[in-house]
Amino acid sequence: MAKCIMIQGTASSVGKSLLVAALCRIFKQDGYSVAPFKSQNMALNSYITADGHEMGRAQVVQAEAAGILPSVLMNPVLLKPTTDKKAQVIVNGKVLSNMSAVRYHDYKPQLATLVKQSYEQLGAMHDIIVIEGAGSPAEINLRDKDIVNMGLAEMVDAPVLLVGDIDKGGVFAALAGTMLLLTDAEKARVKGVIINKFRGDISILEPGLDMLTDIIHRPVVGVVPYTKLQIEDEDSVTERFKNTVNKNAEIDIAVIRLPHISNFTDFNALENAPTVGLRYVSDVSTLGNPDCIIIPGSKNTIEDLLAIQNNGIAAQIVALSQKGVPICGICGGYQMLGQRIDDPYHTEGDRETIEGLGLLACNTVLEQQKVTTQSEATCQNGTGLFENLAGIRVSGYEIHMGRTTFDRQKGFEVPFGFANLDGTVFGSYLHGIFDNAEFSQAFINHLRAIKGLPPMVEAVQSYRAFKEQQYDLLASVVRAHLDMPYVYKILNGDVV
């Protein structure tokens, strides 16, 4: 059975996911077979494995850092919020049902056996398992039914490193307070703490580290500096949504920040492309006059469509489209571009129908079964955005509960979607379509041509190759600032 180590945090967004990815990469570099594990993940960014299972993207990133294929064993329970009090519960990669927070809390003990089985299967295939907790282990009201923090650590007998985020302030109180709220048995599992996202002169921090050690009786295993990395975020608590107009960019792409935005990682490749400035827009006053608008995926398409209709963004998108601004929709965004969305089975809520933006001659019916599959296709001849894409292969994955039909007399088919006759508006169900470098390059060059700019001199880099560079950079930073010999002692059971 594999050795293991668990990363828990004082709160959400302290950097657990990236530290797990870093350790996965470091152990891989050191010659070990390693895999990530997170028993329960709550996120709207998900991924479809080769065998059609849905899992959180954070564990996909960690698997990539470990150099292995993603498996649903790494994330057996995924929660996708649909409202503030409800979530779609996905177990073993397939939808179980929609549950309220109270109902799910009561249901969690039934998932404990599944979680342990998934972990043991994964552990039988690898040397090391790096486990990620969720939120904080100090949520004392949730302790009795916990399957993701100390409850999981006890289940699989995992030693724990506790992480605090100094960038937000209050890191000493967060670490000491978390330790205070743990039981004696839980405290015994904590073998050290990590201070993450540090900026400044370490000499000023060092006296505080000594005082913290005296208070919690655990060593500070490392102080990891704040590092700007282009690695996919786990959820919507992300700095990228603060982006504003990049005045140095030649191409301005506006992504609509929907209230229930999902899979915004679809646009990471565009964000990293030369000459492109990509920003997220949630207010009509900041939309401006972009060179292209993208409507992303949504966990609640009807509610989000209603939201942008009510705040004026939908009308502005239609007006800009009439002026020739290219409009793209991915998954839920594709559905919004059509004439109508029907929900006869109340898949998303009580509303049974809503008028779309009317930019594509298509209609969508939300169904009860979710499509989850990896897909690939070859682009055909087309106009507008697709006039230079013929023969280009694209691949990605589909996650949707809608069936969209379209009028071929009023447009043409594109990979897993539809475009209007002049090719200025298109929608696709293919997540990750912009990860295909050749597709993105032709797409960006078309936007450049509209503005009278020459084609890009610098080619769009393979997004996979770019991510590999980022994982190596992450590992080098963490290795340099973490006491790795001590980490290996924890793995080997030499730290009491």
C-alpha cells in the first residue's frame, strides 16, 4: 500500500491544491509513482476522463503534475453548486442527484465506504498518495460526519501538514486557532505547518515563526513565497476575475462572468496567447467594445441567461453582434445564443422555458441525463471565424444536459455546435477547444485580420507544453522553500 501525506488548510483558497500539485511533481521528479486524492471536491470546474467520468479539475491538474492520467478514483465525490443551498452530487463520476446542504450532510456517512475503497484502489497502484483536504479541519459543526479532512485522515491513517495563507493576513492566528479547535487525536496527526504566499523579507517573519512553534508545538516546515504561476484554479475564488482591459494587448477578448460560471479554465490558453488580453466582465458598464465576446459554460444556464438579460449585458451582446463583433458560446453559453431553452423536466429549476439571445438558429431542450464524454473532430470549410480552420483537428470533452437542434438553412455545423451563416457567431459543446494551439492561432489571426493587423509572428504555444513548464516551475519554488528531508521523514513514519 502506498505511503501518504495530507495537505489541510486553515481555510479555502490558502493554496492547498497547488501545494499538492507541487508535491506530486517533486515526488515524480524523485522517481516515485505518485497520485493525488481528494475525497470530496466542491467546484464548478470539472473534467471528463477517457472513460466518461466527471471529476474536479484540481485533481486533473495534480495528476498532470504527477505525470499520470486523471482517474475518478482521485476524486470520488464532486459537488457542483446549483444554488446557494443546493448542489448536484456526482459520485464515482456520475450524477447521483441534486441535494440540499442539509440532505447532503446527512448523506455523507453513506459515502465513507466508497471514499475508502477509492483511496485503497489508488494506493495499490502507486508509491505515494498526496491527499488534499477541503476548506478547514476546524469546522467543529461538521466534525461528526467529516469525510474530507480529519475524518479522512483518520480513515486512511494520514499524517497532516497544515497550510496558512499569509497574503490575506492573520496567518499566525489562523494556524494557532485551527490547532486549538482540533481534538488531541487530530492534533497528533499534524506534523508541521506551512506558511504560503509570503511576500517580503523573511528575516522580519522569522521571530514570529519561533513564537508560533512555541505556541502550537509543531515546526514550520516551510515558508513558500507568492509566485505568479499560470496553473488552473480550482474554483471561482481567483484573481483572474479581477482582470481589466490590457492596454498593451492588440486583441481584447471579453468573457462574460456568469453568476454560475463553470469551466472558465476553457480560456486559459487564450489568456496565455501572444497579443491577447482576456478579461472577465460582470457589468454592462465594463463590457466596452471588445474584439470578441465569449459566453462560457454555466451550472444553471436558465438562471444565468435571465441574469444577463436583467443586467443589460445580453442586449449589449446582441447590439455588438449586429456591429460585426464575433460572439462565441461554450456549452451553456452556446445554449444561450439560440432562440429558446426549454426545461420540461425541471432539470435546473421551476422555469420551463426562456427566450435566448436569438443569435443562432437553434433551440435547446434540457434533458435528465448528462452527456459526459471526450470528443474530437475536424473543422470543415466555413465562413467568418471558420474560413481558415478547414482540416484543423480539435479535441476536448463534453459535459452538458442539453440537446440542441439547429436549422441548417440558417447556418452551418462546427465541431459539436453551430455557427450563423456569416460565421461571426458560433457555439460549441466542446470544452477545451481553445487548448488546441492550431485552432486558437487561426481564431486569433481572424480577429487580428478584422482589425487590419497582420498575423501573429509568434506561434501559439502548445498549452500542454506550457503547463509542463509551469508544473516544473511550481515544483522548483516549493522544493527550494520546503524542508523536503523532513517531508520524507513524515512519509516514512519517522516523525512522531
